[in-house]
Amino acid sequence: QSYCIRLQHDMYFLTSNSRLNEQVVDKIVLQLNRVYPQILSNAEAEKFRNPKASLHTRLTDLLKHLQKNGERHCQEFYRALQINAEHLYNDLPSRKILKTTDPTVIDTDKEKCMLNDRGPVFFLSCFSAAAAFALFWYCSDSDTKVLGRARRILGFSPIIIGRHVRKICMLYLEDLSRN
């Protein structure tokens, strides 16, 4: 994920609830200005350190300015944030996403949501009950039409119930039709 996109996602987190105090914002601005003068010029640093404007406004303007100027500017902001406020850097929403998205690890919570958590025994018991009910329904009436329908259904289902089971059911239906 690019640093600009990460900064866009983290912007609300950084600007809400006064997570960054005045001193930390000043340290970040000064680091971006002194260590990397190509990122923040002296005039821009003065603008973002102006005590007359509210901290929220200055921080929002700084983040938008960095996003507008590109990937490297955003990357250096994250580096400055890590150096000056490591506890906050580790709590960023984008950092939590990066920590949890390992393509080699299977997330079992997602897997449980995607599959039925009742397991294969539940599926087999429901399927067996449905098959038994259907067989009972077709075989309970002595009417030959019903037996003919059952024979037709069983005749077309070698894949579903297996050939041996189908032969046994067909023999049973033939015995019922003779009686």
C-alpha cells in the first residue's frame, strides 16, 4: 500500500482526539524541514508551526500538503512520526492492517464465516434426513404412479447416491410393486 493512501486512511486517526500534541507536531515539522529541506521549506515549516492557528488546522494542512506532494513526502512523515511518537505510530490503523495481512497465514475467523461452522456431520445428517424423507414420501403410497416416479428419480441418480445403493433401492421398489 502506498504511503499516500496510508496517510489518507490515517488522517482522521491522527487529527482526532488530540492524539498529537503541539510539541510532537513541532518536532515532526522541524525534522521534515531540517533533515529533509526538499520536503518542507522554511516558509512552509513556519506556516505549519504558527501558534496562531489551531493545532488541528495546522496538522490537517500539513497532512494534505504532504499528500499533494507525493509518495516520498508521506514516507518521510511516517519516518518522522515513528522517531518522535513511536507509541502513536504503532497504533495507526494502517499499521494494524499491515501487521494482520500476511498472505501466507490463513485467517481462521474469516474461514469460519465463509464455511458453515457446524461441520460435515451436520451436513451429512441433514442430507440423510432429506433423502430418507424423499424416499419415504415416494414409497409410502401404494399407487404405481408414485413408485414409477421414485424409480425414475432413483434411475437418474447414480452419481448422487452410488450405484450399489441405487440397485438396492430399485430392488426394494420392484418388491413393493409386486405386492
